[in-house]
Amino acid sequence: MELIIFIILVALVFDFINGFHDAANSIATVVSTRVLTPRLAVAWAAFFNFVAAFGFGVHVATTIGKGIIAPEGVDQFVILAGLLGAIAWDLITWYVGLPTSSSHALIGGLAGAAVVKGGLGILILEGLSKITIFIVLSPLVGLALGVFNMTVVLRLFWRATPAKVDRWFRRLQLLSAGLYSLGHGTNDAQKTMGVIAILLFSAGLLGPEFYVPFWVILGAHAAIALGTMAGGWRIV
């Protein structure tokens, strides 16, 4: 039981680091354009990271818990090794100011640890394939949507005065930063939820059916919100 408690704490530390590592993604624009001060910006992002705990389901957590590694390939040591690998990578990239995905680091760490324990056959290739495809597609889709949105904005505001544009876009940046942070909390905190839940399930503490306890949901969102409050100024 002591090892399980320790691994849960390590998972929450990963979630905390995820918060300050990825905080820059949502607040860099509102800070650089001086819409909000850095202190208010991280508070804004942290609030939406936390409220994402309510009403968004646990689909991502379930994928992490059941869709990457076969249940027989998961034990406390696999989870601990995967978490430590992801934490190490996050700290290295934070130190050098390099934006990277904490989620992909976690998935890679867990998959690598599982392969050492049980070989390649322990991986669920369908789940990993979907994740890999979206790793490639995400920036491309983001690029396409960015081009589309910018084209629409230019057409809508090409006759507007700079003062009018500034007034509207200062407000819209608050909305976009809040929505991004909401999505960050909804998606990234669920990675930690899935890790803790599969840890409890593999130890026989959840019963015969896999699910995510409510205390795990709250703990994961609180950790990522606190990490966001700590800030990621090297990356901003």
C-alpha cells in the first residue's frame, strides 16, 4: 500500500509539472499583448483548469487506463517508471524553454516501460495508432484552422479602426485563453486520472470494473491548476 500511495503522489507531481509546463500555451498571448498581468493570467488559466473537473466525463482517462497497454502488462513498477520518464522529460524541456507535449511524454513513458516488462505484444496497437495519428494531425489541423480563422477575421475587420479592433480583441483573448485552459484541464488532467485509476485497478482496489473515482478527478484537476498557478515563465 505504501508503494501505491507513493506512485499516486508521483502522478500528482507529474500533473503539477504538466500545469506549469503547459501554462504558457494558454496565457502567452494575453501576457505578451498585456491584456492581463502574468499573475492574473495564471490565475485565469488555473481557474478554468480546475472547473474542467465538472461535467466533461472521463473518456480520455479511460483510454489511458485501458486503451494503450493490456491490463496484464500493467503493474506499479511500469506506472512508476513511465511517470518518472515523463517527469524527467518535462523538467528538461522546461529548463531549456522548449514547448513539448506532457501527454505524449507520459504515453511514451508508459509504453516504453510496458515493453520492457512484457514485450511489444503487451501494447494495444489500435489505441497507440490513434494517438500517433493525432500527434501528426493536431498541428496540421491547427495550422489549417489558424489560416481559416485569420482569413475570416481580416475580412470582417479590414475597415475597422485600430482602437475598435484592440477593444474587441482584448476581450476575445480572455475568452480564447479561458477556453484553451478549459480544454487543457479537460484533456491533460485526465491523463493523470487514467494513470491513477489503472494503478488502483491493477492493485485490486477498484473491484472487478474499471472506473475513475471522484476523488481522483478532483485531485488531478487540483494538481494541474496549482501547477498552472506556479507558472511556466521560461516557456512564456
